[in-house]
Amino acid sequence: MAGTAGTTLSRRDRKVAATRQSIVDAALSLIAEHGFTATTIEQITERADVGQRTFFRYFPTKESVVYADIEQKWNRAVAVLDDRPIDEPPFLSLRAALDELARLAADDVDSIRLRMRLADEHPALADYHRQLFAVRLGDRFASFVAERLGVDQTTDPRPGMWTALAMASFRIGFEQWVANDLVGDLHRFVDDALAAAGDAIRTTHAGTT
């Protein structure tokens, strides 16, 4: 059919996505029932009806299954970033990407509640998530800012500083939402924090030009 080229997944891609999702669903349901520590990879693969080799083809660790869809959300936020106008100030582009991340998070309250409970019970999971957020997503954001500014991020501090400010603002907005027991407009909380950070950057930048 016309207009569908490039938008329809192949049969193999659909099978890969279905297998991956079955592993995630099995893992989260088992962890919800028995806890993170008591749930084994063998149990996950049995419920998902896949072999352990298949499990490790998709996920390196049990922790990575817990946060599998978070990485998918981050990929969507990065896609938003890459689609921003080339002449847009980089911090506004970061704001748009994090706004998308806030929207996706607000649509996934049940999974967030589960991960919050797991992180309380297993601090190592919270550390794993922070590492993913700060390093993987942070590095991607900083590279984007460096590219848009036309600078080397190893010698120019702005990409790292602007990224840290944007991500800290997102975290503040998210923590406000969590403090409200996931009630309220997460997008507004995040956008307010990012807007304040953007104002600070514009003021500082104007004072140096």
C-alpha cells in the first residue's frame, strides 16, 4: 500500500519486539509477586517461554529488564532531540526532549510505582537507574549540545554544564511529582523547572556576549 513504506515493521522485527516484551512482562510480573531478589532468570525465561540464551541476547542482567522500557522512552526523547531545528538554542532542544520524557513517564504510572517500590527495597536498582540516566542519557545530551554549539566538549565546559542543569531540572520536577504521590501534571512540573533553568542560562549567556 502507498504511504506505508518504511513505517511497517517486518515480520522478523515484530517477532523480536514481541519476544523482548514477553521477557519484560514475565520479569515484572514475577518481581511484583515474589520480589526482585527471589526472582531468578530461570523463572523469567520459563514464564516467557524462551531459553536463557534468548534472555541474554536481549538483556545483559536482571536489572536491565526492570528498566527496559525506560531505555525505550529515552530513545524516543533522543529522537525528539535529533528532530529539533538546527538553529534552535540547544537548551530549548533539551527542554523539548525532556518534555517528551515527562509526557511518557506520566502515561506509565503503574510501572513507575513498581520501580519506586523496588528501588526502596533494593538500593542497587536505584543506583543502576541513576547510572543509566546520568551517564548514558547525559552523554548523549552533552554530545548534542557540543555539536550544536560547534565546540569540543572535552575542552569547553558548556555542553556538560547545560546538560547537567537540564537533567537536574528534570529530576526536580519529577521529584515534585513523586512527592505528590504521582498526582498532578508532571509535564508542568518539569517544564516549570526547565523554564527557570533556561532563563538562568539566557541571563548568564547574555552577560558573556
